[in-house]
Amino acid sequence: MIGCTPTFIIRACQAGDYQNARRIVASGTMELVMVAFEQAIHSLSNVCLLFASGQVVYVITGSLTCSSLICLVLLALIYLACWQVYASYLRERMETDMAHIEEYYLKPPGAGFWVAMEEEGAGEVVGTVGVKMEPGDPHSCQLFRLFVDQRFCRHGLGRRLTQKVLDFAKHYGYRSYLLKTTSVQEPAICMYQKMGFQIQSSSPVPGPALLSLLSKISVYELEKNL
């Protein structure tokens, strides 16, 4: 029915879900590029960089065209920095855990991977989440690959997927629950904090310092005691 609220089921990932799970993770990751770019160009340091560069070029050349051109080049570099952060992350994920979901999440003890599916219609996979034991710490686990199809955001599905892993962690006997996310994902960070997570640290994104300088993306680590 038009206008009705979609309903979802969350179940353990199966072999037939792997391709769709990878699709959700890939699209969800690259959707963050434009969000990161919009945040980056509004940051004070990048605004100052654009303004100062344009002014300097204009003073040197006396040309508004050259001044505008240097600003466009800088905007392109900022976009490429944001793209590189998430493209590198996605490439690594697709070559490691998302290429071997069963080996990473379904076989090890204290680990799991779930998919959310729309109950009506085609019943397609619209969300993912995974959890694994922290290396060297059998009392802690970490959440991975929480993604929701953009068409179904703002329906509480991210919260339900997070709660699914929390319930699993409590049942398994974990004492703390960790996760990492980027500063770009403000709605997710707000959701985590409402669910009792606290930000423990913030660090630059891995890679060349120029990526962090231009993209303004930081990695947050959050924790919740169970």
C-alpha cells in the first residue's frame, strides 16, 4: 500500500545473501563520499584555503578566470581526497572480510553476520551488520559493516541491526562492545550515543596526511560496557 511504513526481518546471513550484502556495503560506503565532501568544503580551514588561494592568484595574475580556476582545482582535490578515503577502505574490505564472509563471521566462535530484509515486495537484502571477537580479548567484541540501503534510512533499521548485535554480545557473555566509524557519519554517531556508546578516541584516517588535511575525516572509536 502506498505510504505504508516498510517492515523488515533480520536473520543470519546465508550463502545466497553474500552478493547482496557486498552490494549494500559497497553502495553504503561510496555514498559517504559526497557527504564528506560537503562537510569538508564548509570547514573553516578549507574555506580559508579556497579564499586565500583565489586572492593570491588574482593579485599575481589580475585574472578572475585564473582565480576561479585555482579554486575549482582545489575543490577537485578535496573531492578526490574524500573519494580516496572511502575507495581505499572499500577496496580493502572487498579483498578481506567481505570476500570471505563465512570464514570471517560465520565460522569463528563469538562472531556473526546478519542481514535485514524487506518483508514485502521482493524481500531483498536492505541492511547488514557483523560482529567479531576482539583479537586477544575474549571479553570484548567489535561491530562491523553496519550499512542500510539509502532507500530505507530513517526507519530505525540501523538501530535494530545494532540492537541485534548487542543482544548477541550479551548472550555470548561479552563485557564490552566496540565499534569504529568516521566523523562523517553524524546520524550514526548520534544513534550510537543514544544507545549508550561513548566516544573513546578520535584519530586521522589512515593514509597520507594530505588526505586527512583536505578531507577533514576522522575515525572515532566508541565503546559500550555490557
